[in-house]
Amino acid sequence: MPFVTLIGEKLAIEGDEFKYLGTNNGCRKCKLKTVCFNLKPGSTYKITKIRDKQHKCNVHDGNVVAVEVQELFSI
């Protein structure tokens, strides 16, 4: 079952894998932080689909996009 999360548009490449490290203090006031921080810290995920929705982000260079991910490895 895929999860939906947000990732920097320059990092959003279908088929790529990443390790989720956890929350970022620079996001404390962001209204979308619950979507970005809905994964398990230390787990590895694969991007299975990129959605059309984009949002402005103060942390990433450019926007973030909604992506579907599948958990591969969990600690």
C-alpha cells in the first residue's frame, strides 16, 4: 500500500529510493508538515508515482511535489 508524502521537485524521480531521516526544525510553522513527516524515520522508500500537485517550500530549492512511495526497508 503506497503512502503519499511531499519531496523536493528536483528529487522527485519515479523509481528512485531514499532513506527518510525524520523531521526538520525549519518546518515547524508549515501547514503541510504532517504530509512531509508521515514516514518512519530510518526507513527506506521507493518513489512509485509522481502526482501533479506542487506546493511552495522554504526548505527545498523550489517547490515540493506530492509523490506515492512504498516502504522497502524498515529499522
